[in-house]
Amino acid sequence: MFIVCGEALMDVFATADTPTGTLMDARIGGSPLNVAIGLARLAQPVAFFGALSAGFLGDRLARALAEEGVSAECVARLDAPTTLGLVGLDARGVPSYAFYGEGCADRLLPLAALESVPAAASALHFGSYAMVVEPVASTQRALVERLLGRVLVAYDPNIRLNVEPDLQRWRDALAWMLPRTHLLKISDEDLGLLYPGQAPEALAAAWLNAGVELVVLTLGGDGATAWTDSVRVDVPGRPVAVIDTVGAGDTFQAALLTWLAEHGRLVPGGLRTLNAAQLGEGLAFSAGAAAITCGRRGADMPRRDELT
């Protein structure tokens, strides 16, 4: 079973002006929640590890988990609000975010929640701001330490500077995760924020040397590049009429994890021996899934029968 760890929130899109204001469309979101739903839609057993509000928006998020087939057995319900992420889209459908989340439930996951993590966990996924805000970051790190060596660990930094503007905190989180991470997936945008001007090849080599088994760099519409100790693979993007790119990276990650699970690689050490053909197949599968999401409004991930 996958355990996806992090924030669940509401993405709020402005849809139209009214005589007295603006119509808003609130949709379930949060990068880790998207990954969890993406895995469930791709027929993978998955649980969400995070905190939801005890209020009506938390109820809606909990209902979404149930409807999508994501287990809530390690979800904590807290007397705190739900984070709102206001989403603006540019002419290319690329999102920008403004977060309203101080004191909200997703940031307050307590250490006691560790006791709810099922023994059947075989892989952990972490990502986005829950790894850099407290106390949830410390709770997640404690989970990594508890299961280290027994499960595959995947990490996607998914930087949100309007939640935590200090880039050094993001770098510190990445540095802590490197020797504990098997699959590191990072976007070219995030790479440019963290290490401007540095060559991706050199960074990937350093991360592999630190203990990562597979580094994947997503390049938006240009596809993806991946490295192991022995191979490098480049795959092109899939042509698509873009509605927006919300959730595209999360879809890519969910699809890649699914491909690895379906091919028996979901164990520590299972990524090191991927050859170029296998890795190319996994990346192409993931890029195709991400393209489907880009052709839809919001983080609407594909189901398994939509992918060949």
C-alpha cells in the first residue's frame, strides 16, 4: 500500500466577475492529495496521511477521499480551518498560487498520528510545503525514520514560496531527504529556484551519490529526463491542447509510482537496476498521464483504462 503524506486543501479558482464581486470555484487540491487520488484512479491501494479540518470543508475533503477509494485510516481530524489556495492562470494555463493557511489543519498534524500508519505500507510519498512547515514537517520526518529501510520513499519538493519564502528551508529539507529517498522527482522550475544556473546533470550526479536511486527531472511540455547510477533517459512531452497545468506534476508522479508498482520495482534497491528501455517506458507512461491532466480543468487525473 502507498502512503501519501502531506497537505489537503481547497484550490479556489476565480471564474467570472459579478455585479458585486467574483464567482469562485473551490476544488479539492493539495499536491499530496492529488498524488493519492491519482494513485487510486490508477488502481493502486493508497492511504492518505495528513490532517483535515473538522469543519465543512474538511468534510468535503474526507468525502472526496472516500469517493476516490483513498483510505482515510491514517487521517487526523482537527479543530482548525482548511487551507485555501487561490489559483490564478496565465495565458498558457500555468498556475500561480496564493495560500491562506496559517494555523490550518494540514500544518498541524501531530506526532501521535504516526500510530495510525498501517503495517501494510510498502511505499511513502512526500511533497510540497508540508515538508517545510511545522509541526507537520517534524511528524513526516519521524515517519521516514520509523520506516526507513523497510519501504520505498519518493519525494517531490514542489516548492511554494508564498507558503515558505525562505529557499534555504527548502534546500535543507531536500538535503535531509536525499540519503533517505529512493525516487526523487523534481520539476525544472523548482530546480531553477533551488539552484539557479547549475547544470541538472551535475546535480543529479550529486543526488545519486548521496543515496537516491532514481532522479527524475520533469520539463513541462518538453517531457522528462531521468538518471540512475548507470543510465540516462530522455523522453519527449505528449502534444495536448492545454486547458491548464494544475496537477500535471502530481499526475506524472502518481503514474510513475504506478508503473514501478506494476513492474515489481516498489522496493528499496528496485530502481537501481532499471535499464534504459524500462526507464523510458515508465517515463513515457507518466508523460502520457500528465498530458491528459493538462487537457482538463484543474487536477483531474486520468484513470487506468485511459492509459495504454
